Amino acid sequence: MAGWLNIGQNLKVNAKKFPNTVALKDRMRTFTYPQVNRRVNKLAHSLLSIGLSKGDKVAVLLENSIEIVEVFLATAKTGIIIVPINFRLVGSEVAYIAENSDAKAFIVHDEFTPTVDAIKADLKNIAADKYIVVGQAAEGYRPYEAFIENAADGEPEAEVAPADTWILIYTSGTTGKPKGVVRSHESHIAFYLINAADFGLNEYDVCLNVMPICHINATFFTFTFIYLGGSAYIHPARSFKPEEILEIVEREKITFISLIPTHYNLILNASKEAKKHDVSSIRKLICSSAPVRKSMKLAIMDFFPGVELYEGYGSTEAGIVTILKPEHQLRKLGSIGYETLGTDFVKILDEDGNEVGIGEVGELYSKGPMLFDEYYKLPEKTAASFQGGWFSAGDMATRDEEGFYQIVDRKDNMIITGGENVYPSEIEEVIGSHECVFDCAIVGLPDDKWGEKVAAVVVRKPGLDESKINEDTIRQCCQSQMAGFKRPKEIIFIDEKDMPRTPTGKILHRKLREKFRK
């Protein structure tokens, strides 16, 4: 198939076009395009040699690393489907995704082997010889480097079509269970091309990636540069130290970074010594996952002189739907911009499916080449999220007379904390199962560092002594059952009569947010 329709095949082309260009770099290693292509081919042959074939899934529990990029590229070349798992999740959460996805192999960083060891018995589809470890050797795992060392380095023979599935990436659902988002090769290629046009990126750019590559943001942007023939510096997602980041920018002459508001806040509040680093190489910055205040925008543009600041709105399912470009940043405060290149006109519909007027609130729908195919094994949820081929992530929005969109409310009651999406129902199920809890609601409250923090509003069972349940009780209840970013940072106890509800008894999260934000 043509190289431009598949990132793996495109890597082969770039290995010839850019023989001396650095493709991937980290703290310790530097690989040119030919070197990366050779390693990826060896990994591809190794995966095929253990019985995997086109359409099979390989689960990946890896921190940001050159290896996770190689796995993405190797699966692209073979038609194997990659299932990236958030490394912040706890064992039961990891097990659900690995099992639900029908993964037949598992590639794990050495620090996560205890988590995987504890759930191996639950992973019925993964044979004992199909666990691979990156880093230090571990019992019951094939060492990654030894796994690929003696494999052939020629191009693997595989027929991979543009519409074939490449990535099965899980996003939290409002029911509390993650949903598998099925994404094709061509949906990602569309993003790379649109990205190059809308953001003005090219083969001379150097990207610093600090966003988790298990997330769609980094999956999109990191591989844009591999596709274009630029360079990507891979940095651990859990090691965001402003001093180190700014030093890398200066040393590596970074030209592009995609960050969330929390990252920018940390940089702007870094030490005076850190701020002495030369950051003039930065051409473009993107801020996503949460709105940016005017004061922060001004501070970012002051800190990075001459930079072009973009904001993007989208989802795991739809890709990037709208962009607020540099020239509109201050003129259109609070806006998410207008449609990306290639995206059909966004629709804002009322409950009856009719388009609303200028300035009126409705649900935002979009359609374009970056759209996902379906939710894995969830045909009813897939159908419910579409209206005549148009997809909605559940956001309510308005459109002004110039065609700029503004989000009115996030997906139902979703909380965005440090760039991570958290859905209340998942946490409410855990806390609500405690024997001393009568009812509870999870809401997002403002937080200077993380944008939002998870807050639990708890009602004790009637007549219960307050000493039986306190903040520590709730924290212990959550400790082993969910990832750290989901655990409540604030716990508020109220009486049942103070819990706002609809006439049918449904808790009004909006009312709780309004009350406690004050």
C-alpha cells in the first residue's frame, strides 16, 4: 500500500528520504530514521513470530519511551492492533481493558510488572509466553531487547488497508466502565496532514513530547512529526519538572510542544534560574484539555517571545474538531475557535435534532476524516453517539455570528484534572458501596494547580456515629480501587436533606458545583 496511507509504511519512505535526520531521542539515546525503521521491522517480525497476526491485539502498559513509539509503528506495519493502557490505572482497571479488548500479548515497563503479575490469572487470552518487558528483566517476561535482537530487519509482508483498525484506545465512560474507541490508519493519517496545514508544521520541526503517549493527544502529535520527517524528543510523562523541561528546550532547540494548562502554570511559576534558559527556538505551542485564562495566555506569550499559541478542542473519538488560532487568542477569549481543515461544518443541535440559532445553546456534533469507527463491542453506545453520521461527545455549545464556537458545559459532569478525564459515576460506585455511606456525588471544584480537583460530597447513613466514617475512611476506600488522579482531593459531608435532586431523585451535580465553588 502507498506509504502516505500508513505511518509504518511512511517510516520506510522517510528512512530513505532523511537518512541522517534524528527521528527519536530521549535522555540516553538518539536514533535516526534508518535506525528506527530497522528496530521497528525487527519488532514487527518478532511479534509475528510468537503467533500474532493482522487483527490481533497487543496491550501496552508503558511510560513515554522510544519503545512505545516503536510498538505503535510495528503494529502499523503488520496490521496488529495496539491497545495503549494508561499507566496511572490500578490493577483491576488494567485487567478490564486488557480483557475487554481481547488482547493476546502484553508489553510492559519493568516498573509495572507487579501490577500485571497480580492480574495475570484474569487475562485469559494472553498465553504465558506472550508477556514482554521493557527495562530490567523480570521472571515470566521476554526482555524487549532480546526479543527483537535476532529478528529479521527487512520489511514485514502484510496487507494493511487504510480503513483497517490500528488503535483501540480506551476512554472513560459515563457508566463508569471505559469504552474502547476503534480508530483506523486513515483517520490518523488525516490528522497528520491536517496538522501540517493548520499548524504550519514541517520536517524541520523538533517536538518535545511530555503528554502520555497512551492518550490520544500524544498519539496524534508525536506521530505527526514522524510522518513529516521531523524529530521527536520523548520525555517521561510523570516527570514534568519545569527546570528540566526548559533545559531540554534550550539544548535540543525544540520548536513545538503540546501542553495542558497545568504544565504552563508550572513553567510560569518556575524558579528564576529555570527562567534564564533560552526558549527562543519555540515556534508553536498548543494548549488543550481545558480552557486557558486570559492572564495565563498573556503570561505564556510573554514567556515565549514571538510564539504562536493555539488551542484545540476535540475528543478521542473525533480527533481535533476546532482550533483557536494565534490571531484570535485575545479577541475571542473563551472560544474554542472554528473547524479544523477537513472537518465538515460543526452542527449545534437541540434535543429534537434541529440546528439552533446564533448564540443559542445546543449539543455540538461534528463529522470529518479523523472520526473514529465505533465503540468496541458497544453497538448501542455507538449508535447513541451519532446523529445522521455526525458524532457528539456530549458537549453543549454556542456559535457566534463569525462562526466561532464556545463550550457552555462539559460532557455531562466530567471532571478534567491535570489533563485527565474523570467521570463521577465510577468513583460514586466505589464510595457508595461503603457500608457507612448513604449516598454520594462527585463534582469538580476549581484548583490552581490541576485546573479542577475531584471532590466527594458524602451523606452518612442515618443515625450513624460520625466517628464511624470520616475523610480518612473515604480515602482508604478509594486507595486500592482507582488511579490516584481519580481519588477525591476534597471530601465534604452533608445531610441528606441538603443533597439537591430532581423530582425523580437524581442528584443535581450542577447545583453542588455551584454551591461549593462559592
